[in-house]
Amino acid sequence: MARSAVRNFHVPLPGVVYDDLRGEARRAGRPATELARQAIESLLRRRKRAALDEAITVYAGARAGSGDDLDEALEAAAVEYLVDEYKGRP
């Protein structure tokens, strides 16, 4: 996947956070900017995942009890597969 152009973003940090980040960077032997970037990327991934989870929850709640709620043929196939897998175990 192609990455977009790199852009700078100024983030004022409280002194203790700045000192902790610099100390962690020193211990890791990596630039503080790299650690900060990874922390921000991690936060954004978690938030996107949480938003998707919420959207799925809302969708499932809206469809509960409807024809979209359960595919009986798919459920039967899954149960059959799991039973066969269980029987095949030593």
C-alpha cells in the first residue's frame, strides 16, 4: 500500500511526558519521534477497530430477530463441521 506524503505535526507535551518519551527512546535506542509516531498509529488503529465493533453491534442489534439474524443452513453446516472436527481428534 502506498503511503501518503510525510507531514510534520507539532505536539506540545507536558514535561513529564516529554521526559518519559525521551527516556524510553534512549533505552530502546530509537528516535523519540519514531516511538511517538508508533504510539499515535497504535491509538488510531484501536479507535478504528472500536468504531467498527460499535457499527457491527448497532447493525446486529437492529437486525436481531429478523431474517438477517440467522442463516439456518450456514449454522447447520458450521455445527456439522465442528462435530466432524471433534470426532477426528485423537
